[in-house]
Amino acid sequence: MTDNFDTESFFAALNAARLSQQMTWKDVAAATGVAASTLSRIGQGAKPDVNGLAALLKWSKLKAESFIPGTTAGDAPPLAKITALLRADPNLTPTNAKLMEEIVLSTYNRLKES
């Protein structure tokens, strides 16, 4: 059976949404009602349960279909969209997608402070 939900890309997009709001993971846990330990497990590749997924999607304004092959992205914060798109790009290896994400996040944060 194929993997129908890209947990790694979902977590990376959540992280981008978190960083764009200058929040800690503890802040995200408080804002969403999702336990910090659950967020940590998702970061390690565990699939979120349906209630946790719903809460995180609502908070981040990400769309679940962005992390399911064959669907399109929604109206998430720009950095979250960019992260999701980079992770979904078939022309980039996962390592190169992560490198691009780090470059974009670093550049964005540097320029928005100017």
C-alpha cells in the first residue's frame, strides 16, 4: 500500500507556519490543543490522528490535500506554501528540498527584518 499522506512535508510546512508567527512548539500546542509530545512524534514521522490533524490544519490554514499526492495547495501562509511546494517537487531530492527550504526561510527572515 502506498503512503497517502506526506507527514514529513506536513511537519515542515507546520514548522514554517510556526516560524512565520514567531511561535514555539509549546505555543503551537497551546493554540491547537495538540499535545507537545504529539507534535514531537509527528516531527519524527508519526501520522497525526484525525483530531490532531484537523486542529493543526485549522491553526496553520494549510490544506490536507497539499500533502496528499495528486491534490493542490490552499491559502496557507506564504512560507508554509513554499515549504510544501518544495517538498512536493519531484525534481528535488528530499535533502535538496530541505536545503532550498532553509535558504528561503533564512532569506525571508533576513529581508523582512530590513
